[in-house]
Amino acid sequence: MAQSLDEDAKRLAELGYKQELSRTWSGFSNFAISFSIISILAGCFTTFGQAWNNGGPIAISWGWPIISIFILIIGLCMSELVSAYPTAGGIYWWAAKMGKPIHGWFTGWFNLIGLVAVTASVDYGCATFLNITLNRFVGLEVSLTTTFILFAVVLALHALINVYSHRLIALLQNVSVWWHVFGAAIIVLILIFGPDSHQSFSFVFTETINNSGFSDSSFWFYVLPLGFLLTQYTITGFDACAHVSEETQGASMSAARGLWQSIFYSAIGGWILLLAFLFAATDVDAISASKVPVATIFDTALSGNLANAILAISTIGQFFCGMSCVTSMSRMTYAFSRDGAVPGWRLWSRVDRNRTPVNAIILGCVAALVLTLPALYEAPGGAPLAFYAVVSVAVIGLYIAFAIPIYLRLRMGDRFQPGPWTLGRKYKVMSWIAIIEIAIVSIYFIMPLVPAGVPFSADFTWTAVNFAPIVVGVMVLGVGLWWALSARHWFTGPRRTVDEESVS
């Protein structure tokens, strides 16, 4: 093991950094953090309603596997990059290395806002289901205010866990994998044997539903793609394998494998879980009328105790997921700050005596709390539009950040020096597929989610607005102006923290 650690530290030094973070994670722990962030017990539950109301069963039964294939292609492209460049900066570092400082600058900021948003969305989703679960067990009031308070508590707990116990995090990542595997299996078995009746194969694989408020004439080219947010959001955050690569043993191979395998196994497990939901969805009218359609599936198909058990399993899985999100977000914040790109970078790039980036953890959690403030205001019909907007910010930010280094690798061609895990000549077609898919979903997810969110329409209201384009637009404008007026004069990309002589 000592030889492996020496090789990892040597490779990191070749990339320009000294070993500051504690390299205690196994390859399985690296896989586990992305598997936990993807979390089929989180995304499949919290964004199920988006797919149900925008497309119905076909958006799930067909949409999930089709979109999963595209995401796996994106993941395979990124696996090649993390094998070549296993650093905590991850995709920001890749972009700066293969392109120019401006590429690293924008990639880093897209990645950072995406990670903050995914942390916010996961922990807010966890708080929502925690609120529902506690209401059933102890009678806690279900309201936007209560949910937001629980959200703040969950964020604080995740910050404390990340600050005070680095080794505990790695252990909990491993526990989280098995919780997701066995928890999802238990839920599927409950939904197979618990209900008195099930839906037909025809319903699950051919039924369409349009509860979006938009006309049926726009179903195939607008409404249905909005439903794909379920898959695109659930299977994201897998760049965590890169962000913790400086803490992973044998990172050039184990981080690459962990990244694509976390997508592959989550896609299969998530599809099985979602099909179980659909076959149990016998009371279509009640589910469509519900603010939380997935919970209504359980309530209408199962006894109270079984429904509550499913909600409890999911809530705990979501808690694990949020913990992993904070870990990934803080490592990216630390790495980007280490290179001077974040205001107050000296503060955020510090590590404590346990080699943990405490200040970066606190900064990210506070930013996630602020980003989610619009969730305190109820949208028309009670739909969680503010939550879906945060979800859209996460998807757009992360996937655009993924697209930039994939494009730069494509542009480099044979000049790219791969690591031990490589795509070979297949990188060309896979990179183009990844870039085009990301461009399409980024356009869709800045569009209005309901008619009342369409600017200048008769029913327009600000509480129905998808604020994803506002957040992303302000970020692009802000960091773009900062680059043009200041950063381009001093930001040179990754800063070496080791001397050239010490690498040999």
C-alpha cells in the first residue's frame, strides 16, 4: 500500500500539487461517493412528479434507459480524463490543462454553481421527505416553512460530519452503497408483493400524461423532454470521483472505474425501481392530483405501515446522498480556491490539522441555503417549482462543465496523453454524442416549466418562474465581466504547489 501511496503522490506532484489531503479512500469508497450522490433513493423519489406530469409512464419507462445511455457515454468520456488527470480540481483542471486559462475559469465556475445547486436540491428533497415521514410518525406539520427549517438542519448536520470526521465519511460512503442496494431491493419487493393489483404492461410502456398545463400539440417536442429532467438530474454528480481522487489510492484506475460504474449500476437499479413505482400506480387520478405523486403511489397501493417504511428508507438514503454532495462540493471549492479563482481564496483553500477543507465546507453549505430561499414561497397549485428550478441549475451547471473538457479533449486529438484507462479511437464519436446531448438538455431546462412561468403571458406569476436561466445567466455575466475586466490579467489556471525539481 505504501508503494501505491507513493505512486499517487508522485503522479499528483507531476500534475503540480503536493499531497495535502489525506489519501485514505479505497477504490470502492471512490465509487461509493458517486453512487451515493447519484442516489436512486433521492432523485427517483424527488423528481418523479416532474416526469409523471410531463409525459407520464413513457417518460419514465422509456425515457430513463434512453437518457441513461447518453449519460453513460458522457461518463465514459470523463473516465478517460480522470485517469489522465486525477486531481481534486477535476474537470476545471482538465479544461485548463487541455485549453487555456479562460476554459478553466468558466468550467470551474459552472462546476461550482452546479455542485452548490445539487447539494441544495438533494438536501431540500431530503428535508421534504423527512417532513412527510415525521408527519406520519410524530405529527409534525407539513409546510414550506417546516421543510425549509429541516433543510437548514440537514445542511448543518452534513457540514458537521464533513468537518469533524474525514474517516467517518469514507465509512458512511461504503454503508451508503449497501443501503441503496438493499433499500431499493426491499422497496421493489414491497411494491411487487404488497399491492392487491398492478398496472398492465401497456400502461407502463405506452401511457402518456400531460399535466403540465401546456397544450397536447407540444407534447412530443416540449412537454415530454421536460419530463426527462428526472433521469438527467438523478444520474449526475458523478464527477465526485474526480474531486476526491487526491484522497483515493490508485486513483488513475480506481477513480476512472468508479465514475463509469457508478452511472452504469445506478441506471440499472433506478430503472427497476421506477418500473416498480409505475406498476404500483393504480390510482392515476389521485397520483396526478397530488403534490408528491410518488408518495401517493405508496399510499394508494399499500397499507400505511408499508408506505411509511418506503418513505423512511428513501429519506435515510437521501441523507447519505446529501452528505456525499457536501464532500464533493467542498473539494471542488478547495481546489478552485487553491488556484486563486474564488474571492477570499486564501480562506477557502485552508485545511485544518486533520487535512480537511473546513472553510470550503461552510462556504458551500451557506451558498446552498441562500440559493434555495425561493422555496419558501408557494408556487401555483403547490407544485415544487422552486425545487425543480434548483434541480435545473444543478443539471445545467454540471453538464456544461462536463462538456467543456470533453470538447477540449476532442480538439486535442492525438496530442492528448491518456492515462491507464482510455477510450482509444472511440473517443471521437463518443465525445460528439456527449456534447450534443448536453447542449440539447441545457436549452430545455432553462425553459418555463408551467404556462404561468412564461413571461408576458396572461397568467404569469413570479412564483412560477423557472429561475434557472436567471441564476445561470447572472453567473455567466458576473464571472464573464470579472474575467474581462480583471481575471484575464492574473488568472493563469492551476498553480503548482511543488517545485519541478521535487517531482523527479
